[in-house]
Amino acid sequence: MRFRFIVAACLALPVAAVAQPTLSDQIGAVANAQSQEESAERAQYQAQQEAYQRAAAAQERAVERQQAIVNANVRARAAAAAADKKRDQDFEDKNREMDLEERELKLQVEKTRVARENEFIDRDLHKEDAETDVIKSNADANRNLSSGAKALLEKNGDKAALEGQAAVKKESGWFGH
């Protein structure tokens, strides 16, 4: 670009000018023109670099905004997952608690049933003991009666009566001692 400017500057000089510039004036003019061109190029380059930097900064801000959105979505999903997990854990805890309560109630019912069964068993045993005592009392009473009657008959010497008593016992089905 510089070369073109220099050539253009040289061509623009009038060939038949009133006052011929000197060589040093021409070199100064070319140097001045070159300096202005370099200044313009630097300004253009600087403007271009600033535009690139602004574009890069804008791109970086856009990436940061996008990353912030992604991070917010990730946090929201994580929070939702944590809430679901907590809800599931609370549900499982409640189920376990209910299962434990149900087991405790079943155990309590079983203990009560066993205690009641023991009461019924004790009542049955007492009833059987009472019935046994009644049977023994009746047997003792019958034995005492028959022993007394036997002794009385033996005392009176009535053997025929003894034999009659034995026959009565055989008919009644009682074979006492």
C-alpha cells in the first residue's frame, strides 16, 4: 500500500510547476505522505484489533451466559433429583415405620393371645383337678362305705351278706378293692 501511495504522490506532482520543489522537499513530502499512510494503517489496524477484542469479549460474555444457563439447569435438575430422592426416602422411612408398628402390634396381639391361652389352660387344669378331686372323693366315699359295710358284716359274721354284697358290686360294674 505504501508503494502505491508514493507512486500516486509522485504522479500527482505537476511536471511544469512554477516553482520546482527541491529533492529534499520531494523526499520530505514522500516521507510525510508515507508517515500519514503508516499512521492511517496503524489507526486502521488498531481499530480492527479493538473490533476483534470487542467481538472476542462479546463472544466470551455469550459463552459465559450460556455456561451460566447450563449451570442453572444442572443445579435445577440436581435440586429436583434431590427433592425426589428425599421424597422417596421419606416414603420409605414412613413405610418402614408403619411396618415396625404393624409388627409391634402383631407381637402385642400374640402376647395377649398367649397370656389368654395360659389363663384358659390354667382354668382347664383347675377344672380337671376339681373333677379329679370329686372323682377321688366319690371313690374314697364309696370305698369307705363298702369297707365299713364289710367290716360290719364281718363283725356280725354274716358271710352270706358279704357274698350278696359282692354280687351287687359285680352287677353294678364296680370292682373295688
